Amino acid sequence: NTAMIINVAYAIALLTALLRNMSAPNNHDEASPVIAKDECSKDSTKPGFYSTKKGEDFRWPPLESNPEVFAQYLHSIGLPTTFSIGEVFGFDEDLLAFIPQPVLGIIVCYERLIPKSQYREQDKGSPDNYSKVAWYMHQSGTLDNACGIIACIHAILNCPLVTLDPSTTLGAYKQRVETFTPTERKTALEQDTAFQKAHKKYAARGQTAAVNRDQNKVKHHFIAYVLNSEGDLVELDGTKAGPVIIGKCDGDLLRGSI
């Protein structure tokens, strides 16, 4: 099992987190709804471009669970460089002390050993919890191996400290789909060619041989953990029916996720 944190390091051995660099300057499947045309760029080379055409074949390749690859990818699509990805090497307090603070999101990579049919009711998620978080999106079969970037999107867009430039790939996507349903958001990502281009580029990086043909060989899945505005620890997995509210964790996202 692997995880990451969004903060200023990257947690991969068991946990990954979104981190805030305090020293940096402030500078599956379901019917796809039709996504209406809007004010986004019609130039496929620019952020914000997407296609409403069906049948376009893009296989979203899996990402290596690698802090450097994740950080480069996220910064390239618009995450400010005042945020980074940090690796969790273990759960002992001495090791957790190495993680820069504050931790703003957790990304976990794990192998599913229990079939969905055997999930406990409280682990299935619920559409009733959509309103309990700032952002949630579903994940389709088309996006099966895009779970890494979807977990990152969940972590970033549920962090009130992150401000995105709407001219970037992630910023343009967020601005365009912010009022969409979780299902419409996943359809929009499927069709976002700027995202596809970035994803393909960074999926080819790292030390693991890329899985391009038989993507069924991919056995692990990325999910995110965040704190909502009510102080609840929330699991965000786009393959579930909705967010899973785990409970209070006293504001310590890192240890609460463990």
C-alpha cells in the first residue's frame, strides 16, 4: 500500500499528502451526459479545451506512485509551487515528524482486496454526502487508470488555501465544471484534451515501465482523504456512490488518515 500527502513533501511509502510550503513566497460506468459548449478555448493546444465528440479513443494510462512525478504533473497543470507533495515513509512518530506541515490532503494508493459487493454499508459512500465537501467527482471506466490525478483533484479542490489561475489546465477545468454534477465533471474530464496531453506526458515518467497495452495489469487504486469545513475526515473515491464521512479527527489530517 502507498500513500501521499499534499503539503510540501510527497508521501508515497504508505501515504501521500498535499503540503503547504510555508517558506515559499505567496505569489463505473454510467451514461455520459451531454456537456454543453461554453466560453472555453476552441484551440486544442490551450488549457480549457475539451471536445463533446463521443468515440474519441484516449486510454488514460496509470501514474507511477512517485512524489516527484506527481509534483511535476500538478505544478504543470496549475497547482501553485507554494504547494508540493511529500512522501510518508512510515507511521512511527519519528518518521511522521519529517513531514512538512500543515498537511492539507492525503492520497493513498492501495490494492483492493475486498470486492465492492462485500463493502460495509458505511464504506459505500452516498450522494447525500455531496454537500459535505467543496468538491466531488465520479470516476468512470474510461477514467479507470486516471485515479491518481482524480485523487489529486479531490485533494486540491477541497483545500480552501489553494487558488488556481483560470488560464491553467486545472484552473480552466475547475472554472468550467464548478456548477456541474459529480457525473458531469467526470464526463468533462474524459473529454478534456489539455488534461489528456499532460496526463500522457507524466504517465510516461518515473522508474516503472509504462503500462500502455494491458491496463488490466494495474491492481492498485488512488483515493484521497481531506478535512471538510465541519472538521470531518472524508474519504473521496470517485468509484463509490459519493464521499464517505469517516468522523472527527481533531484537525490532524495526517494521523487521522492513518
